[in-house]
Amino acid sequence: MSKSRAGVPPARAAARGSWFALVAITLFAQPALSEENSADEFVAAAIDKRQYLAAVTLIARHGKVVSWKAHGRRELGSPDALDPNAIFRIYSMTKPITSVAALMLMEHGKFQLDEPVSKYLPELGELRVLAGGTADAPELRAPKRPMTIRQLFVHAAGLAGGENTPTEALRLIERAELHRARDLQNYVRMLSKVPLAADPGALFNYDGVHTNVLARLVEVWSGQTFDRYLQEKIFAPLRMKDTGFTVPVGQRHRIAQMTATDAAGRLIPSATYAGIEPGRAINLYSSGAGGLYSTPADYLRFAQMLLDGGELEGVRILSHETVSLMMTNQLGTLDPPQREFRPGEGFGLGGAVGIDQARRARLGSVGDFGWFGAASTYFTVDPREGLIAMLFMQHLPEGSGAAPPRLNGQFYTLVYQSLVQ
């Protein structure tokens, strides 16, 4: 029997058990995880404790799916098990896809990384830095250097937002109400009224505003709307059939329920718009920072493309050299240079990069690459081990009650400890 190629769900049969059996045959025909693998047991235990409602875990190694399991229930109060092909809101796991979209256009000569953003978005060329005062009476000065395209990838363009933003700058960007933007062009015009929180290139300050500006640049460079570009240049070629900014009405029953935790620590339905209106667009505009829905199977195809150096099953998305650049720590390009944004991890062109295992809080490899989404979705790509590991859940902390512990660090550690040669 032929083995499953990573990211390609085994052939569907009348009973779902048939394709699970094929995954199992692949696993035992060429083991890549030990029989003592406890990553799934760990996730299942968290669900049994009612910390999370459900999860899908998916592990691929050396181009083969070796474990793909669903845990828990489809929704609160339902006896129905979660489908391993459920659809998830992936939020910030949209960002690596946006980075790939932009890098494709770099390879077509549309821009260079260290060009000023204002060359393509003139409305951002007059931005000044908030140097003091208050949101009501701001004191502004000229930036020390122009904002560059590389800085957008690296979340270091000086834009307000993120945990390193001073309080008065945060107030100004909150007043701008960027969430009301009707499209990405309108988003950038609204942003152009907000002062910079810091000099471009001065510090890492992770926030979605950087990636939304990058998504608008994709529109400028390509002449297409961002959603159409992704569909034509990434999703269709990679056969990511269930990935997009909305979910067709006929497929919305597949969307995993979004949960939150109440003050007593109990799971409750999420009261966010994305939780109440599943399948509709999460934003009015096509957010490159966090707007996509996807499935573990679809995202595995994207991750496998990265692991394979920009190509999947004969379809080339990026060159090997560009993928290598994407997965290289870029924080040394800041002024002053930084090495880490958290212990043991640097930041590439759109995701975290492992740089120092001695300082890291989990197992992994130097050079691995990945990111996560706000609703508890995670992925890592490890070229050294030929490994992709993903954990997809739908739990969005909303500031009420005691949030459950994050599972990603221990999940990754348990995946790595179970690897065999």
C-alpha cells in the first residue's frame, strides 16, 4: 500500500476509519516516532480536565504523515467527536502566509527588502515619532531613519501596537479604530494619521499592524486584492482547498467551536464576533495579520512547502534561498542590534527562529521556524529533523477568569523526545 505524502489526507473511503488506518500503516511501515510518544496523551489529558474543548494534532516527518488525531468534542454539550478535518480560525498563523506572498513578489523584482516603505505607500512617508506629551497633546519629532520593508516583516517599523508601545502611543492607535477599515487601502490611510511609537528599526514590537501594511503592499505590487492574490498564487497551487477569509455556508458545520474560560474556570462559548458568527470574515478587510480560516491538513501543505525549500509536489512557490532567508534570524539588522525577542528565539521574516537551545524553554532545533495564533493554534517546521508538528485548538482568552495553561511548549517537547532516527 502506498504511503501518505505529508499534507495530503489519505484517500477518503466510505468510513473515516479507512483513512486513519492508512495513516497508521504509514507510521508502522516506517517509524518516525517511538511507541512511547506521549504528546497526544498530554493533549488528551488537558481535554479530559476540561481545560480545552478539543484539539487536532498532526505530525509529519521526512515527508510523511506519522500522526494525525482529533481529541475532544465538536462543541460544548455535544456527543459528537471533533473531526480531524475541522476548520479553525488560525489568526496570527496568517502572518507567515502573508510573508510568503510578499517574498514571492520580491523574487519577481517588485521590491528590495531595505527599500523605504514610502516608495510604495507615500502616505506613510510623513509619519513622525511620538517623543512626549500625551495623546491629547502629543509632542512629535522626525524619525531617525526611514521605515523599510524588512522592518515590516520583522515587526520593527516603529508602528504603534504591541507590548513595547508606550501608553500614550497605544491610546492614539486605539482612537484610530483601525478595525473599522473597509479594506487594506483604507487601513493604511487611517494608520497614516497615527504617530510612530518608536524610530523605525530601533526595536522588535510584535503587532498585527506591521503585517497588515505588508498585505497592503502585496496589493500595490501585484495589482490584485490581497485575498485574490493568496488564492491564485498560494492556496490554489498548493491545493489548500479549505483556506480563506470566509468559509462557504455549506462548510460551516465543520468549524470548530471557539471557547473561553469563565471566572470559575469553566469552558464557555466565546462571546467574540468570530465565535458567534463562525465562517464570516473575521475583519472587514482581508487581514494579513490574522484573518484566515484553515485546516490542519491545509496548513500542513503550506508548512511542507517551507520544509521542502519552497516547493511541494512539483509546484514551486519560493526559491530555496528565499525560504532560507525567511527562516534566518533578522534581529541583528536592528539598530542597536538584538539577538532574541524571547529566550532562545530570534525572529525571521514572519516567524520565530530557534537560535539557542540552552536558553529555550522547550525541545527543538537551532533553525526551526514557526508561529502561533491567538485562538491556540501552533506550528513548527524543523529542517534539521525533517519535522512538522502542529497543534490546533480553538480557545481564545478574553480576559475573564483563569485561562488554562498553554500546551504548545510541552507538546513540542513531547514530540521531540519521541523522535526516532
